[in-house]
Amino acid sequence: MQTFEGVVVKTTGNIITVQTGKERILCRIKGSFRIKDINSTNPVAVGDYVKYYFENDDALITELLDRKNYIVRKSKKLSKQVHILASNIDHAYLVATPVLPRTSTGFIDRFLATAEAYSIKASIIFTKADIYDKDILNYVNELKNLYSGIGYSVYVVSSHVSDSLSPLKAQLKDKINLFTGHSGVGKSSLINVLIPGLNLKVTPISEQHLTGKHSTTFAEMHQLPEGGFIIDTPGIREFGTYDFNKNDVTHYFPEFFRLLPHCKFNNCIHVNESGCAVLAALEHGEVSPSRYHNYLSILNNEDIFR
Ligand SMILES: Nc1nc2c(ncn2[C@@H]2O[C@H](COP(=O)(O)OP(=O)(O)OP(=O)(O)O)[C@@H](O)[C@H]2O)c(=O)[nH]1
Ligand SMILES: [Mg+2]
Ligand SMILES: [Zn+2]
């Protein structure tokens, strides 16, 4: 029996689309997989490497290869089950907009902390630069300075100005990239410009609520002409996907983590401990108040989206 190997590019119900070379094959799962440690609603996810073979005219997946990493979200509020959004990601990008719809720093910081928790490299893309007025542009530049100061790459782009995409393009090449963010921020629009001819569905945001209309309904991986892939995902409302341990949260804020050796206590969580280097840096304006505020929010398990 000849088996083949490929990467899952799309899953819809029982049909799993697997790409091998340039070819895409519609597969089903043979029997059922049981995956240790993850209580997930989906046995395979976009980005998974699988083995399959042909039985008559059917392509059947027999094996899931080890995952390098994966990102999950809770399938329902309060549910213990998770949905694996994607796996084997080299780089996760938060697609964000200061307006129409607005992405809060709470949402940005929760995304970055989640990526740190999963050890996935993360960057921020601010889109719709063509509609920023002076005040918004100043605000975006402030955020750009803040996040690049911490060590995250920040791109300011417009899907309507293809030149604005050159630095981003260079970074996407030859990697498996995930695009996430609120509905309506322009994830699919951006991918349409990066992959000419793709024509993903794009929907204007609601004029009444100024929010997106959930145009993309399932994750799908698309091949870049220069090499590499982008995973387009449905818009999400919140990034509260990970049950952080209180003592670990400081590990997910790199600029706080760098200060930890200077705190008096090596298990300092920077709330009210004496001799805390993070609190001192906050007082001296060396740590951003919004980062600190969002850190506390995560520590206290508050819902900070929007
Ligand atoms: N002015 C302007 N509008 C944009 C830009 N990018 C996207 N849009 C518009 O924003 C709206 C939403 O874009 P989509 O690409 O569907 O957004 P999405 O993030 O994929 O949304 P979901 O699939 O619902 O998560 C559409 O009306 C786009 O035309 C941009 O750079 N500038
Ligand atoms: Mg979309
Ligand atoms: Zn401290």
C-alpha cells in the first residue's frame, strides 16, 4: 500500500483538503484518531501534516504527524473542549485597525501573551492606513514605537496601496504564517493583495455597528507566489483562549520578564511586592501604563476585549 504525505489546508465537516506538492486532495479520516492531552472538537487542523492512502477512489488519512505547535480557542464559553485553530505555525500576525473596527490594546496584548505562551513568533499589522487622519496616524505611530521597543515587528499597511506591503512580504516568504484579528479588520483583503488571483470573499463592515460581518467562516491555508503560506482565519472577538497560571503571566510580557532578575523576589508578579523592578520602571515611565494595565487584567482573568 502506497502512502502519501501532505499538509492540511482546509477542513469542512468530514472533508479534509490535503496539499501534496501543488496538488490538493479531498480526504476523509480512516477510523478515528485519539489525540493525547488535547480535548479538541476537531481531530485534524489546518497546518497538520498527515499521511494518507487511496482505497478505490477514496483518499483516507491514516496518521497525524507530531505537531510543532498549535493555537486553540475554546469551542464555547465555559466549555472544557477546545477547537484547534491551526498548527505548525512559524509566525502569527495580529491584523489590527485603530478604527472601523477598533482593536484595543487589551486585545493586542492578550494576543501577544498567548503567542508567547505557545512559543510562536508574533507581529502586528495595522491595516487601512489609507483612512487614518492625523490623530489616528499619531496614535498608530505611538503603538508602533511601543511594540517595536519591546521587540515585536509592527507593519502599517493598506490593502489599497500595494507598495506598503513590501517589508511584510519579505517576512512572510517561505514560512507558515497565521493571520488573526477581529472580523472586518481586512485579513482576507490583505491576503487577496498578497496572492493575486485568489479572490477571497470580503464583506464591508456594518455601518450600524461598525463591526465586521464574519465574512470568512473557516480557517484556510493559501500558498504565496514567492513561497510559503498564509492561513486566513475567521474573525475573533476575544483571545481568552489560554488558562494562564498567575506566576507564568510575567513570562509572556518580555519587557517585564527582562526586569524580573532585578525584582527583590524571584517569584515577583509585580503587583504590590516591595523592591519590584517593574513597578519602579512603571513609575519612571520605562514601562507602558497600558501594557501594565493589560497585564493586570490578564492576571485577574478579566475579559478585556473591546
Ligand atoms: N479603506 C480600506 N478598507 C479596507 C482595507 N482592507 C480591508 N478593507 C475593507 O474592510 C472590509 C472588511 O475586509 P475583510 O477583508 O473582509 O476583513 P476580514 O478581516 O477578512 O473579516 P472576517 O473575514 O469577517 O474576519 C471590506 O469592506 C474591505 O474592503 C484597507 O486597507 N483600506
Ligand atoms: Mg476574512
Ligand atoms: Zn516585580
